Amino acid sequence: MDGSNRRIITIRNEILMKIVLCQINPTVGALDDNKALIFSKYKEAVENGADLVVFPEMIITGYPIADLLYEDGFVDENMKVLGEIAEKTTVPLILGYIHKDNSHLFNSAAVCVNGKQVYRYDKILLPTYDVFDEDRYFTAGKDFGLCKVEIGGETVKLGLEICEDLWDDEYECKVSSELKKAGADCIINISASPYHELRLNERLDLVRSKVQETNIPFYYCNLVGAQDELIFDGQSIAMNGEGALVGLG
């Protein structure tokens, strides 16, 4: 998993599933440029045999976008771009965007397949510490993200998370555990997690702890690039249900 993508292979019920984690570098606010980059990497992944393609948190808009959220038409345009991306899908695609429902905004993940969006998950745990101030902008989701998709002729139950949903030590809500209880076959976390020294070790320890709790594979797709004072280091992670690291980079 370099700056674009790399195939991760896992086995579920004797079915070979190829997951591509596309840790790309979007430009904040440049919706058309980001759409073109997503299209390009999605097409490349599909041509290389991907069964599932995953992009990071808020990949359509870039992250963080702060008060761009309040620019007239910006959120509507990001949802339009999502629709245009969905129309060109074949194999399942997961990516981050901003969803608007009446007066509420959500940090969301879309699942798109065969030309349409089939599922939406809204981030439940919103960080309000350090450089994050998400509850200023977003409404917290209420429902855990369990999405069924057809892969290799079989129904696979994907457990969806967005960034902070993984970092649940200080929260009563334990998203990973709830996804396991709901029957998830694996967990996919899309993130925009900034770099600092030792951060990779923290992520690895946390993902491994979730695998030990749930005994299901965990896939973590992180942003790369920089915005303002933040650096995003990618370092996406794939870990099987036994806690063995099968992909990192």
C-alpha cells in the first residue's frame, strides 16, 4: 500500500477476496480533481482484479475542510460528485464524503456498486480534542454500519467504521464490538489520521486489540498528504482474524 494502492488478499469461507486500500492524496475543496483521482485509482484497482476498493475518510472533499462546509453549494456539490462516482462503479466501492440530511451534516461512508449507492454509514464517534472539532460541524450517527455485498458469488457482511470509531477507549460506545455482535465478517475503517511520532505503533496496537476482541479481519485505510499543519502518513493496515499483519504501508 504505497501512495496509491496495493492488493490485500484474505480468505473467508474458502473464498478469495481481493481488497484494494487506496491511500491517496486529495486536494481540500477541489472536488473535480479529487473525483478524477478517485476514478483513476478505482479503474486501476478493478483492472487488477479487485473485489472491493476502499478510499479514506472524506476523500471527495479532502480533510480537514473546516468552514468550507459553510460555503454556498459546497456540500451539495460533494454529494453530486458522489453520485457521479457511483454511476461508474462495477465492483463494490467504499469512500468517505459529507452527507446532508435537512439541516444536519454527517461525516459519512458510502458503499457503491453496479452504478449506484447502496448504503450509507454516518460516523458515530466524533473527536473534539487536539486539532479536531468535529461536533462543531457534524451530527453523530446513530446506527452501526453493517452492509451486505456480493463478492465471489457469496454475501459478505462488511462492518464499517470511520476513523475515531476505532479510538474508543474514552467512549462508552464500542463500535468494533457492536459490529462483531451484528455479524460482521470483517471491519473496514476509513480514516484521516494525522502523523506523529509513534502513531503507527499506536494504530497497530489498537487494530490488533480489536482483532483479538472480535476474531475477524480488520482493514484500515488512511489518508496521505498534508493540509495546514497536519501531515497524513497513510500506513494503511490489513490484519487477519488471527491478528497477523498481512499488509502495511
